[in-house]
Amino acid sequence: MRSSKRRFVRTVSFLSALVLVLTIWGSVNAFKLAQAKTAVRASNERALTQLGTYLDDINLNLQKCVYCASESMLSTVTSKLWRSSSSAKESLSEITDGNTEISGVYKFLSQVGEYTLALNERIARGEKITKEETENLNKLLEYSENLSNSVNYLIEQEENGLLDFEEVKSTLQSDGDERLYLGNELNDANQSLNDYPTLIYDGPFSDHIVNKTSAVTENLPVVKEDEAREKAAQFIGVNGDQLQLLSKTQNNLSTYTFYNSEYTVSVTQKGGIVNYMLTSQYAAQIELSTEQAIKKATEYLNNHGYNNIKESYYSTTDGICTINFSYYNNGITYYTDLIKVSVALDTGDITAFDATGYLMNHKTRTVPQNVKYTPIEAKKFIKEGLRILSYKKVFIPTEWETEEYAYEYRCVAQDEQEVLIYIDPATGEEKDVLILLYTDGGVLTK
């Protein structure tokens, strides 16, 4: 009897342990499966975002390809197109895992790189781009814009939790949940490219400032923390004892940063110059125009010792207008010497000041005197079909952290798109092409 009871107890114990083990095993595997699904989704989300970025780059550089005329500029642009189209195909392949028929999208991405490289080779042989080839570039641009808009829409839906990466037969689930399915959406984009033509072919300005040494402060003496605090207090009109030290940085523009309930102010360790100022102020109802904001920002800079400056472009967000100013002297604009000032459009108060570009780059330059072309003569290097609205002399940064003297031509194309073309006065070579963007918030460049 006792033996039977012991067997029963052992059996129950064994079964309980087995159930426990199976439960733990199931939980672990469910957890691993959930982890795997999360990792796959994260990978897909990243690939989709990258695809959108590459398509935006393709769209931008196709615009530049339409407007540039020289061999060197076209070579630069087509190289970027080749890299972006190749990277876009990799991202697309990662998302779809080879299960979705999107031959039209792949065809477009392939031909963007190959066609523009072929045009580059023709120009290198001394040939000119024909009217038909320009029309083909415009077709590429049209499809690029459509595809870019489609993918950016997908990204927006994914951010709102309305996108599913699983391949399904129907766009909507049977229970009526309005979730988008990536495979179907890409197929829709692919369908819009079905009439894509078979082309015949032969086969900003200051991103690097943080990596430089400040030209303004390099040879200035180091100031102590208390002196820097007084500089910061004087800049915002308070007593020094009202500011506390927030941080002390050691880099190419080493600073002390102070704060109180309203302001954050950064001062360079060398020279004690205010690098930036931020406030916690928000804008309410807009009362001031952009012109009034520019006037207030200019007066603010003048009061702080920045006199040889000129506004270039601006943007407005949530009632705050941010104006870009550049150093201006003897009729030349120095884009590298950049100062940004933000103005609240309800009160006219200055909400932000950033002189990083100016402190990093401002110095005495030697303007080339042995130029071969005047601004009038260099107009002939602008691509035919672009109408010149204005021009000026400028210094622009390069990707090698140097700067170049150039003529800037503000032009408008037949489709009313405005562009900035930069011509080397010594050689007539195109140095850069920028697309002007007019938005509700202001004027920007890409």
C-alpha cells in the first residue's frame, strides 16, 4: 500500500516536473521567437528608413544632374547617384526578402546609375548632352519623385503603427483592421513604374566645422571659469551669480556652459567668446513678419559686435524664425563664417544664437586677383535653358574642409525650379549645384 502510494507520489512529482520543464521550455522558445520577430522588424524598419534616405538622395542628385553642365560637376553627381542607387537596391532586397515582384523598382534603380554614368562618359569624350537625353533625365526625375513619395508615405505609416512587413494577399486584414502591408504597397509602387521607358545607353555648406580647430580662438589665452561666467552673464544681461556651471568640454572648441531657469549659454575657454545661447521661450501667436525678425536679429548681432554680416536664408518653425547670417566684406559673402539667430515672432525676443561656424572659420582671406573671368563673362558656363536672376561673389566650403572663391548664380529653370550654380572664376568650372526649396517656413537649400 505504502509502495503504491510512493509510486503515485513519484509519478505526480515527475509529471509536475515535466509540466514545469515543458512550460519553461515553451516560455523560453516563445521569448526567443518574440526576440527574433522583434529583431527582424527592427531590421526591416531600418532598411525602410535607409531606402527612403537613398531615394531622397537620388531625387536630389537627379535634379542637379538636369541643371549642371560641366564634366567635373556631372562626374560628382553621377558618382553619388551610382552609390545611392546601389545602396537603395540593397535596402529594398533586405525588406522584401526576395518574395515580392518589384522588377520595375529594381529596373529604375539600376538605370538611374547606369544611364547617368553613361552620360558622364559622353561628356568626358567632349560630347554634349542632347535634348532627348535631357528629356530622359527629366523622366527619371519624375519617376524618382513618385517612388520617393511612395516610400516616404510607407515610412510615415510605419511610424504611426499602420504598416505590417508580412507579405499577404490582401491589403486589409479580414477583421477590418486598416493596417498597410508592405508587399502590396511596394507592388503598387512597382505597378506605377510599369510604363517606365527603356533608355538607350552605352553601358550643405558647413557639415565639417566640428572637426576643425577654431580660427578665431586658436591663439587666444585661456580664461578661467569665473571670467567665462561673467562673459555669459553680460551677454544675456544678468548677474554672474545667477548662472551655474552645467558642463566643461574639451574638444576643438572647448567651452564652459552655464545655465539658469531661462538661459543656457556656452563660452569658449580660449578668449571667453559666447559660442551659443539658448532660451526656454516658446512663441505664441505670430505678430511679426520675416522682415521684422531679420531686422531684430541684425540689431542683436550689431549690439554684440558682429557688424559685417548679411542675411542669406531663413526658416520658420512653431513661430520661431531662424535666420542664417554670413560674414560680408567688400562685396563678398563668406558662407563658411555662419551665425544663426532665432527670433520669436510673437514678441521679437531672441531665443537662440549660434556662432559656431563663424568662430571655426572666420579669418583674413586673400581674394584671388588673377581670375580669368568676370562674373559677366562666366555666365556662359551656365547650362543653356537656365535664366540667371542674380549673381554675387562668394567663398564656399568644400568637402575637404577648405574653402573656394566662386561666383554664385541664382537661376530659374523652365519648370520654375530655382537653383544656385557656383562657377570657378579662374577656370569656368562648375564647383557646386544647390537646389532652392521654398516652403511655408522659409527658404532652404539642398
